[in-house]
Amino acid sequence: MRLDEVLTNLVEKENREGLDVIQVSGVPVWNHLKYDIRRRYVLANGICDSVQSSKGKIILKESVKGMLSSFYKVHKQLLFPSVADNFIMGFSRLDRIDDLYLDRFVDPVIDLTQLKESYICFEYGRVGIHHQPRKHKEHVIYTDYIYMFSFVCSYLLAIFFLCAHYRAVSVLKRKIQAVTSLTLSPLWLARKIVEFKSNAAIFSLLLSRSKAKRVFGVSRILFRHVSYAAKKKKIPVFEFQHGITLGATELYSGNYVPEIDPDYFLLFGDSCPNNVFGIPESKTIVIGWAFKDYLKGIASGTYQKDCCLVVSEPQISNQVISATLLLAENFPNIQFHIRRHPQESFTEEQKRQFEKIPNVIDATNKRNSTLVAMTYDYIIGENSTVLFEGLSLGKKVARLNICGLQPVNRSDDDAFYYIDNMGDFGSYLNAPVKQMKEKVYSDFNVDLFNSFLV
């Protein structure tokens, strides 16, 4: 079964068991746990096999430096607070634009709107690394200390929490097992809930000390504890769209839970259905794509002639490599540059499959994907956000429907070409660029965004 089919069936089972309505110590726990558990479930069903995640290596010196900075700034904000109307939870990855690192979802919005007049931004460091030089560094507080503190608390207090809430945790465990057939430790469930409550309590204090009037976040999984704390205080919560979503996903699928889910979802454009983000459609708002304005005038890099950018993702690494090798064999005059997802790392076996093929290379680098896409005429993949970025740049973009790859929401009316066989790829190379009927990335609406800040 496909991922979207597996998830749709899973959500139906979750609803039958009433997982969304279960609360433990006042926390709507399924909303907090569902992403991790759904990931386990789809892995158990063979959807994401042979995936090697690329999380980076921990550099002790940098991690200690980030932890000390986080400790200092968090306590400074708690003890000697700076007032900030806007409380921002940034994305987990920064983009390198020339020699400057920025959050492409947040920083351009700050520059273009009244957000810059009063804000504080919290940054999650991947394996403790915070890239420098960082745009808007003076307003940034690292979250390393907060999350480490809560992680330690979860181990120290989980057994006591479990004793106090054993019946509720047992009911939760039983219902999750009935839905997923996964056997979870009650102590693990208790630890995850304690960790969540600790994070929420700390951010609740920070929200109060900052006198925040609203919260903005990127990717719900990264700031659900902040959203929960803000909802308790009647503070409105806005979520920035961070990728193209066309169907069921581990993160968004399911019912809207107002106690923890954001109030509003801010969209790039009109290309995605409004009903796939786990937010009422009436609360999804197209604000456009501020990053597009930021990139104007920035050099994109060396142009790649007779070269095709192949966009990979962790769940489909094997299929992408197989499709690329097949295309490379049939079209030896075309170079194929594979770009991995930031969370993807090829195994040694996967590398051996293409490292001896002269017209296939792993061209992954740290440059922003939009800047990279600017340098190619041809961009291919399955469902990646980069494909939509390519459309917005006026590139010739195709979606692969070979070697087990299956594009979702396929339509004859969209701006993509579809590769069902080798003949289709030959036709695609010689075809004209298609024009989009709906904008993937609309022009950023400054006035609309500023209206949220009144």
C-alpha cells in the first residue's frame, strides 16, 4: 500500500478508538505522540525501508558552546526579560545564502513586515550546531538548554508520573496497541508526556515574561508544546507552511485539536488543498512567499547545461536511485545530478550502485534548494517541494512514475510532465515549459500579514 493509503486507514482506526479525546494530566496526548508513533507504524508496514537518516555528527565543542549560550540567554529572558509582542519558533534547518545563514520561512517575513519592530526568535540546533554568521542573531535564543533540561526531567520523573497516572497511561497504551499493533512501554509513554509538560511549562514562563501577544511557528512538531502553552493563555498561534502537502501525512492527518493545534495556517500559495493540514479550512490563509522576494538579485551559481536535477527524499531513496540509473543508461548524453533531502544519507550500498556510472553523481551541497534549482533546465522527482519550487522558477519539471515511484494528486491539468516510461522522458526533454494555472508560491502580501499584528 502507498503511504497516503496506509495513513488514511490508520486515522480511521484512531478515530474509532477515540485517541484524540484522551487526556493525561490535562495534555491531549495523542496529538503530541502521533507523529513518532505513526512513523513507527509506517516503518513496520514497510513503507520507509532502507532509509538512512542524515542528522549530522555531534561536535562536542560546538554543542557545549550552544548549550552555554542557551543557558545564559534563557535565564536572562526569565530574570531580566525583554518585552516582545511576537514570539517566534523557527525551523530546524537554516539555509546558506552566500555566506549568511537564515531561516527561509521566518527571516524574510521579519525583514518585510512590522514583525521586526518587536520579536524574539527561538532556534532549535540540529545536533547542537548553530550555523554562523546568522541573520538577525541579536534576537535569537537557542533552545538547547530547555530541551536538555526537559529530557533529563523526563527520565528522573517518569516513574513518579506513571504511578500517579497509571490508569490513564494504561488506557492510552491499550488503545494505541489496538490501532497500530505496536507494543509501547508505559514508562516510555510517561517519559514523553513528562518531557512535553516540562517544555510547555518553561515556554509558558517565557511567554509570560516576554508579554507575547502572538506566537508564530514553523512545522507543528517543533513547537506543539509552545502552542499548548500559548492556548492556555489565550494567545493566538500561527503556523507557517514549510513544505508542499498534497495528501495524508504523519504530521498533519487527523482531527483538529484546539487545545494544542495552531489557530491559523499560513500558506505559500494556492497549489495545496486546504484540507490536508489538520486545521479548519476557514483558518488557512494564503500570505505568499516572502523568501522569493529575498532571493531577488542573489546570484544562483554555475548554470548546468544538458543536466537534470534529480530530487530525492528519505522514504524513496532506493526507488530514486533505480529510476536515475535507468534514465542514465537510456540517455547517456544527459547528466543526472541527485540532490538528497537534508535528512537523507545514502548507504554505502546505494552509493556503489551509481558511483561508477559516469553521468550520475550525488551533487548534494549546503546551498539553498531554490538557488540550486535556478541553475538547471530540467528537474525531476516524485512529490518533493523542490519540484514545486522549480515550477515557480519557470523550469521544466517532471514527476517520476517508474521504479516504484508514485506521484500523488496527479492531474492532466497541472504544470508537470509525467514520466511513465523512457519514451516519456525523451519527449519531456524536447517539450516546452508548462505554465502553472495556480501559483505554488504567490507574491508575499505584506499588508495582509501586518493585519495579524494589530
